[in-house]
Amino acid sequence: MWQQEHSELICVLQDTNWETQLKLVFAFADVAHTKATKVAFINGKPFKSSTLYLTQRFGNIELGFHAVVFNPADHDLIRGEPAMRRSYLDRVLAAENIDYLREYSQYQRVLEQRNAVLKTSATQRQQAVLDGFTEALANLAARITDTRFRWILRLQKVLDLTLRQIAPEQPLLDLIYQSLWAPQIEGLSSVNNSLEQVHLTGQSPPPSLDQLKHSFWQKVSEMREAEWRSGHSLVGPHRDDWSLYLGSQTLKGHGSQGEVRSALLALKLCEVELFTKETGHRPLFLLDDFSSELDRHRREFLIQFLLKSDLQVFISTTESFLDANFSPSNPLLKRFWIKQGQAHLDELSG
């Protein structure tokens, strides 16, 4: 709550044979209250590093849940900065594949070391040292990008079919990976970062790890002087991007608000499906500000979808549900009212 020095969120996960408590604590780190710290706990054990926390959580079947969230901030996946789209993709892949999380964490460490070498003055260039870090970065970049490509290929098989259920009249929906260094693959990846039209006439197989590594080295060689001047690594998956396309045009700048919302909802429902198929676990589905984000048609579709699924769903809204399927007497529903920071169970809920 406002003007408090401490806050925490606690989540208890339960199954027949086990119970686990997850806790997130926020507190001011200094007397002047200018800097806040965040610490996560699993059964009382603290984790200050998000990587260590996620490795523990995703590496343990009792903790390996994944939450798929649909909220107003998702519009930034279309219109926001590339870093937000990379972060989304990395979170999705880390939840499915613990090896991806470890490899990306290792990539970040090597990237920091390589950047430190690039920051040396022009008279102290250590090209041999830089090449050593480049070799390590190339190997990790190839594996990371290969995992990204393979997830996108899985997504493309279900993305447009899902959109057809939400908005049958909309053009073909596809997700295209964008990179300045990875090979351009028809229907999968593009080097066109100006977000102009692309032609999705077919789909070729993804490149091999050796091809990705070769492309990485080739682009690094071209950018050698630019990297020394900037003091930063300018090539790699940490600078890549992806875009959603409707037909042959990018959704960003061309899609209407309704088309954007439909595409984002399709993306999140596909995330649920792909995670379930890959891990055998059902994710939580969190819908924030439900009534403001979706019009009546999309709300009705989503309600029917959720009623047919076996997902555990949390919905937040400022409006009461008038649909009979979501009446308080429905045994599948528990409704809470939030007043002044406190949750109150509806008296008519099950």
C-alpha cells in the first residue's frame, strides 16, 4: 500500500502430495527511501538473482508452473521497443526449456566480458582476446537462435488457426523473426528491420547450428570497426527482434486496435497450448482488466474457450459479469471483491 516501507506477495501451490510457498518481498534498502530491493523466496529460501530463482523454479516439477498473462501492457509487444519482445520470447522459452535459461544466462555473462574488452582504448586493442570471447558468443548465439527458431516454427502451425476462431475475417497471421546476422529464411526470418512488407509464400527449414555460427562470424567481421568504436557488441540475439504480420504487412503501424487485440489474444492462447504440449503441465491463465481490453464478441469467445478448457484462470475486472456462465452460483467460479487492499470472497461463491 502507498507510503508503506514493506510489502510482500505470497502464493501457496498445493497438490495431493506436496505444498510449496513462493514469496516476493519488496522493501526500501536505504533510510532515505530512494531505493527498493526485491527478494524472492521458495519455502523460506531467499533468491536475490532472478536467474537462480527461475532455474530452481523451472527445474523442479512442483514449482515448474508457468503463468500466461493477457493484459493492457501486451500492446507493447506490438508497438513497444524490441527489448520487450525479446524479453517475452525469452520468458516463454525459459519456462519450457531450462537449458535455454542457462544458455541465455551464460550468453549474457560472455557478452559483458566481450563488451569490457571493446571498451579499451584504440591503442590497447586486444583482438586475440576479443576473438576468444567472440568464439564463445558465437556458439551460444547459434544455440539460442536455433531454440527461438524452433519455437516460432511450432507457433506458426497453430497461430493462424487460433486467430480464425477469434476473428475469421482477418488476413493470415504470422510471426517473423528479424535479425541483422541470422540467415534470411522464407516464412521464418527476415533481415528487413525497416518493417516493410515481407512475402510469406512458403517456409524453408531452419538453418543448422554451423550455418548460424558461420553467419554470426561473418557479420562480426563486417562490424569489427563499428564495434570497436561503439564499445559494444552489435551482433547477436541480444539485438534481434520479431514482428507479427497480417497478410504481407506488419501489424505495427497497419493493424487496427481490434486486429491487434485479436492477434495478441491468439498469441497468448497459443502460448498456453505450446507450453502444455511441451511440458505436460497446464499453465495458469491470468486475465487482467478483462472488460477494458476485449469487446463483447471477443469476451464471449474467450469465456466459451475457458469454460471448455481445464485451465485454472484468474480474471480481474472492474465490472460484474452478467453472463450466466459466470454467475456467482456457478460451482466452478469463486469471485472476490477487492476493497482497500483486502480480498473478500463473494457470499454466493462456491
